[in-house]
Amino acid sequence: MTPVELSRTVLHAVRRAVDEGELAVAVLPERVVVAPPGPGGCGDYATNVALQLARPAGQPAPAVAELLRTRLLRTDGISDVVVTGPGFLNISLAGDADGRLVRDILRAGPWYGHTDDLAGQAPQLHAAPEVRALVLMDCVARVLRSQGARPQLHCARPPQDVWVRTLGVPGDLTVGTGTDDPFRPVPAPADPTPLGRDAARWALLHPAPHDRPHIGDSKSEQHLAQRETNPLFRVRYAHARTRALLRNAADLGFTPEPGPVTPHAEALLHLLADHPRVLTATAAHRAPDRLARHLVAVADALAPLLPSVLPLGDEKPSAAHRARLALAEAAGTVLAGGLTLLGIDAPEHL
């Protein structure tokens, strides 16, 4: 069960409780957010849906949580549900949850986290006629499409040809004024095109829209540096390493096979499980910096795993090596998919 499927399962339990008169809620949530449990939580995923429903239902949050817990325990694929704190539902999935997550990612490929939740919606996006605003709008449109929406892009003036050619800014947007979803970030302080498409887009998207990007100043060269202080390099290098490991494993005669992995990979697994929620939040808040920071976190959590993926010396490939290889491949898949949504290339060789 993927995070998206679990979200739908919890929402179905809420709807059944309302239909059968156990909950009196006039307006149901459109979706339920599930994420790795926070401090004090347990299990594979947690949700605060009971706290959201408590006030409209006129019941204490723990009572709502217990009602939903009873229903979720009858669901195939869920082994346990624990109520913690003021009413958080902590859900444990049946079987090998880690292996199942990796299989789900590898099955979905770069489209892991994509949904049709926004199908039928056509948000009107309007950017100021400035390069950073246009790149930001283009990235948000990509993420919205990943969630099923069909955004319409507007700008008061056509983009400069060099922005279209070098930075991938869409040249077919509608020219005209508008007020819906205006993109007016802190402008780029200098021309970003000398950095090239990938580094320039990262420089414009990685900072929050209200922060000044480092372009044309003493720190701008970091976007091109092939070293660990450059977060874009860390993300792309981590992806390239996963592809190199797959090639090296094939030379050694073994392939990835999802399964239990070392406890030291827990942080990475949580980040991979959280990827669909990050895409949802990026689309909802029109904030590509959330996705960029998430990819850096995935790359940094992946780094400690990489040295243990391949057998050393005369060591024979084991189930543990195959499971770690599958996890590395899944992480690389998430990195590649996320970079694509940012409009940035994910090379297999770096």
C-alpha cells in the first residue's frame, strides 16, 4: 500500500463512518495527509485527520481517532493502528513495509508520487515579466500537472527568447494581465543564463521565493562547483552513483531485490515515503523550494548507504546487498523524478 493508497483508505474509512451515522460532519476533507510519524509516534505512517474532524463532528479528537482506528483495523494491508497524543492515528502496514515501499517506487518509476487528485482543475497562473517569476511559474505548472491539473500560464509580456532557449521557460504562454496566483518572487539580481539551464534553474528555485538568489555575486559560482558544498551537485551525484551501482552490480551478476534493509536506512525510507506529500505541498503552496530541499535531504540520507551496496573483496552478493541495491535504485528514481519536475537534467554519468 503506497502513501497515496493509504491516504485514500483513511478517507474511505471517514466517509463510511459518516454514511453510517457514526460521524456527523457536513463537509468531508478532499484528501487525508499521511506522513512518517513524528516524535512520540510509531508505526509506518501517521495522520492528524481525527484532529481535523473533531470540531465539526462535535466530538473529542481521541474519540474520533478511536472510531477510525476500529474501522482501519478491518482493512487488508494494515496490521495495527495506535492512537497517540491528542488524537494522532499511527498506522502500521502488514508485512515488509520497507520492501513494499521500494517496490512501489520502482514500479511507478519517475512518476512515483504523481496522482490525478487535481484532475479537472485548470488553475490560472500569472507571472511577472521577470526571469525568476517565469521559471518559478513553469516549475509550479510541472508539479501541478503531476497531480492531474492542467494549469494555464499567463504573463504580461512574452518571455525573452534566450530565457526560452536556455532556461526552458515556456514560450507558448498566454500574454496578458491577470490576478490569479501571481508569481512575484524577489527578482534575480543578474542575468542567470550564463550559468546554463540546470544551474540557473536551481539557483532560482532552491531559495524560497522571498529570498534573494545568489546570481551575479561572489557566491554564484557555487552553482557550478563540482563539490559537496553545492547542493545541486550532491543531488545529481547521488543519482549518478545509484546508476553506477546498478551497472557494477550487473557486472557482478546480481540485480536489485526489495527486502529488509539495515536500520541505518530508516531516515532515507521516511524521506522516500514522504515524497508524494512533498509534491502535494509543492503544488498547493506554489513552492518549488520545498521540492528542491526535499531532494537535497534524500541525497544526503542516501550517501551513508552507498558504500555498503556492493560486496567487498571476496564477499558474495547476499540478500542484504540486493535489498540495499533496490533501495539505492528507488532513491535514485525519486531524485531523477524530482529533478525532472524542477526542469533539471538527471545525468547517469557525472
